[in-house]
Amino acid sequence: MVNIEKEKKDNIHIIRVSGEVDAGSSIHLDNAFKEGMEAGESHIAVDLTNLAYISSAGLGVFVSYLDEFELKKIKLVLFGVQETVRQVFDILGLEKLITIAESEEQAIEKLNG
Amino acid sequence: MGKSIVIVCAKDELTKIRQFVADELDRHKIPDLQAHKLVLAVDEVCANLIIHANNCDPVNKIELDLEFSPKQIIFTFRDKGVGFDINQYESPSMDELISTRRQGGLGLLLVKRIMDKIEFSTEKNYNICRLVKTIA
């Protein structure tokens, strides 16, 4: 099961993802991104502190938005990635394509930088 | 003797299969980081079998057997859906996935990068997929 909460901090749209994202639940992550896009958000931080598991379905959601984000100059930063989840990003080389910050503060700095 | 589990072809069964594999790996003292990767590979193969080979039809079933030996772990999947040999599948490149904004295609790439050997065969109407992981 995945739980997704959204929050606005100044100009930054924060999506907090907790639980497990798999082939059955990745749709919720996709919806959160879609809503952010539709609301015209340009600075998106994704909090993965409480994300215990992500499969390719969830990683695919991130990848599928990269092109559109670049085109629309939308900034995306992930933070709080657990070591077990981080290694999955590394296996696919996603850390080279997506900015990953250590903490929420660092993510906000990167988005405002 | 190995341990087995049978699930029906529905996406919400994935949680059950992950828990089963995680428990078995924990019982055999496989370190957390490696266990997480193996659970992921099993989840990816199961998701593929559920969605693509069996069209999410809960009448169909998938059986998974786990076999532990001192040097390797073997995960064997048996199902009666549309046969699919992972070795014959060419994963799309990351550039291609990004430019086409596709969400699928990463799963089997993960399986290939995590496992040491993947075998596919058919036997009496069953598709058999074996994933082998060498352990130190």
C-alpha cells in the first residue's frame, strides 16, 4: 500500500510518498505527478523518507515525466531515499538523470538554486 | 526441500509474494540490501506474468518455488499463461523510455541486472522460468 500526501511550502510543491509502490499502486504516484503538472507547479520535491519499496512501475513514473519536465522547465528533486531503495535507482543509473538530495532542506536549496 | 507459494493472477497478490520471499531470505540470513534486490526481481517477474502472460485473470495461478543451497538461490516460477522468454526480450534504452514517456520497460532490465542466470522452458503446458542468484 502506498500513501501520498501533498504540501506546499513557499513556491515548492512537496509530494510525500510512504509505504510501497508496485505495479498495483504506481497509479497513485502517477496521479500525484499529473495533478502537480495540471496545477502548474514548477518546483517539485518528492519526499521518499518513508518509502520502503519501489518497483519498476514506480520508477517508470519518474522516468516518464523527465522529458516533459525538461521541456516545461519544471525542477524535480527527490530526497530522503533509503539505502535499499537508493540501490535500485543505482542499478538503473537513475541517479544520473534525477537529482537526489539528502534532506528536505538540501532539496529546497537545490530547487531554489 | 524448497518452499513454495501459489498466488492468483491479480496485482494485489504482489504484496503477498514479496512478503513470502522476504521472510524466506531473512530466515536464510541473506543481508538486507541483497534481499531487497532479490525481492524486487521476483516482484518484477511476477508482475510481468500477472499482467502480460495472464492478463490479470484471477482464475490463473502462478507457483513460485525457492531453493536454497550454500552457493546459490533458485527461484522457479510456473504458470500456464502466454509463454515469454525474458532472455529473448530486448529492454528499451533509457533514452528511448524518456523520449517516448513510457512507464513500462524497466522491470525486466532490473531482473537481468540483479540475477546471475535466467532460464525459460515449457513443460506439459507449463511455462517455467528459473532465476538463479549466486551467493558468496
